Amino acid sequence: MATINPYLTFQRNCEEAFEFYRSHFGGEFASKMYMNSMDCGQPIAESDEKLIMHIALPINGNILMGSDTPSSMGSQFVAGTNYAVSVSAESEEEGKRLFDSLSNGGNVMMPFSEAFWGGLFGMFTDKFGVHWMVAFDKRQQAG
């Protein structure tokens, strides 16, 4: 069964925000990647290279995740809508099924397809205006 966690986006201060959250919840980051740490197939402005691409803070069995929203990549930050429900599927089939069914009637921003890190990923807003991200890590299935 898929797991669901909150995913927050920030305007150039994700790292500061997550250090703040960690100071209150404790723990260590499970993941912390900067925009310049991976080739995501798009040029990154020098001013955006040290922004957070992805960060994850485990909190009592859940994972609070986040990233910055670099304007150089065509993203726009809108306060109040800077969240998404992140779904981590247990299989490629489950990921595709959830993506297709939940996005029905909504607006797909990124189809569920191969991602630059080797997994499958897609983003959409459902017909109720809720932002979703669906991912499947192929290394899970191989293991």
C-alpha cells in the first residue's frame, strides 16, 4: 500500500525552514539535495544552484518533505498553495493506477513517467484543487 506524506515548497528559503522544523522535532535529514547536485535536464541559474531540490525530515513515522521553487526553471511560488500530498507507491502499477485515477478530471502538470533520478514521477492538481505528487522508486522493486 502506498504511503502519503506532506510536501512543502518554498521561495528560496527551504533550507532555513527545514532547519527550523528540525530544531523543534529533532532528528536528522534522510535526504538533502541541492539544485546543482543532479542533472535534471534543465539549465539552472547560478543564483539557484544552492537552493534545495529535495529534502526529507523523518518525524514520528512520517516524512516531511520539501523543495525550493526556482523561478529560473519556470516555477512560480504562490503562498497558500505551496504544498502537495506526496504518494510513494509500492509498485509501478500502483503508482500508475493512483496517478491516473486521482488526476482524472484535474490538471496534469507532469505525466507519470521516467524521472531524471531513475524512478517514476508525476504531478497534478485534482478536480478539487489539491496538489499531488506520485512517485515510485524502481530500486524498491529490484530489491
